[in-house]
Amino acid sequence: MSRTTLPAAAVWEASGERVALRSRTGEHRVFVRQDGPGDGHPVTLVHGFPTSSHDWAAIVPALAAAGHRVTVLDLLGFGSSDKPRRHRYSVLEQADLVEDLWRRLGTEATALVAHDYGVSVAQELLARDAGRVTAAVWLNGGLYPDLHRPLRIQRLLHGRLGPLLARAVTERGFRASMRRVLGRPVSDEVLHDMWLGIARDGGQRLAPRLLRYIDERQQYEERWVGALEGFPGPTLFVWGPADPISGAHVLARIRERLPRAAITELGGPPAAGHYPQVEAPEEVAAALCAFLATS
């Protein structure tokens, strides 16, 4: 993948801003970027763990060109947003921030596209007010807690020794972990940009706190699965089956439980893995644009 496909993180961030948003724990500065015509149909993209909104950088231009008003943000603790050290991070709080962003922007209804950690944020948003979401698009993530298969390093960081282990996390280790979940080639240059977003302000040390989402998925399983399966609007899954965390085994459950949903399986060859929007940006953008054009 080249820079022409995924712009450098610094270029991406230059067209955004940090805005003050409120949540149940107070006010935080959150990186926000908007693209596309001001009167376009709103689309909100929510990124995953442990990266940032930059994951969507190759997708946004196609959505904007198709006439959508695209909003992305770095969730609290990620990318260029605030990274409070002793904070108790929560998916519920992330949903608060998204709602406050919508309020600030005057967004009354929007399509919602979510990946990885972001799927839990999106499920909580659906549980709060499904009528606000015009269409839902899901990329590889732990929609069903019993099917989530975190990497060994994630399990260790989530455990008792997590705070100590987080201090030893390096870019080299990050790249090695990413290679285990990707199905298609992604350059070291792109992975370096991802790492820069993680490591900004020592963000890699927050991993044990951010990984509380694993517990929250168990705690809110009934609420979040119910929101997913009960959503009455148009639904699309864009899925990388080679993902060892949330791949083909999750897609099988989706087909069983949501037979009316549209599915774009990025089977290749080679099959895409855990980051479809980075591994297969043209296919993902085409699937999103076609789906949203009829939703």
C-alpha cells in the first residue's frame, strides 16, 4: 500500500481540529475531521483499538466524492485526542462523546460505520437511539463477545501485569502483532503511521485501561447484541475472513442471526484480515458507496 492510498498521518491530522466535547466524566479535547459537502448525507466513521481515525483515510475521499458529509473522530485515549493517564475509560463514555459531537454539529441523523472497538461504541449508540441511525455498517469487530479471540498480547495487557507490560510495548512489537491479524500486505510505512498515533503522548501505556472494553462487552452483551440484531434499518457487513480475532467464525454467526443483512466478504485471494479499510480500501470504499447510495 502506498502513500497515495493512505495519506501520511500528519497530512490527515492537518485537516482536522481538536474540539471540546462533554461526557459523563467531564470535558475532553477530541480530534475531529469533516469532509465532503456541507449539505451531504451525514456518515460517521468510528475507528478501532489501538489505532485512530487515520485508519479511514483511504475511505473518506470516496465517500466525500459520492456526496456524503463524512465525520470522523479519534476516540478518547486514541490518536490526537486527549489521553488522560489515570482515567477509567469506558465504551459508554465514548458513546457520550460521539453524541455530544453530533449535538455540536447539528447532526440529527447519520449513517454509522464502525470497526473493532468502534463496533461496541456503535452498538451502544444504537441501544440509546436507533432511530438516529439511518444505516449501519460493520467491519471486523467483537459483535458477539463469546466469539471474540484477542491476541495473546492483548490478553496479557488486559491482565494483572498489564500496566508493567505496557511500558515495554514498542513499535517493533506493534508491527509484529499487526502482521498476525492482517490478511493482505500492508507496508511498514503505513504501520509506522499507525504507531505514531498510538504512541503520541505515551498512549501505548493506556492499553490496559482501554482494554476494559473486553469486560464491558461481557457486561452489556444482552443490550449490545440486542441493539445489533434488533436494528430495523439497512445493515451491511464488510468483513475480512482471514482475521484471527473476529474473522470467518464471526461471519458465520452473522449469516445465521442476520439473514437479511447485506454482506461483502473480502475473500480475495488473498483474503483480507482484521483491518479491511486499510488492507482493501478500494473494495471497502466501493461497498460503502454502493450501499449508502440505496440506504
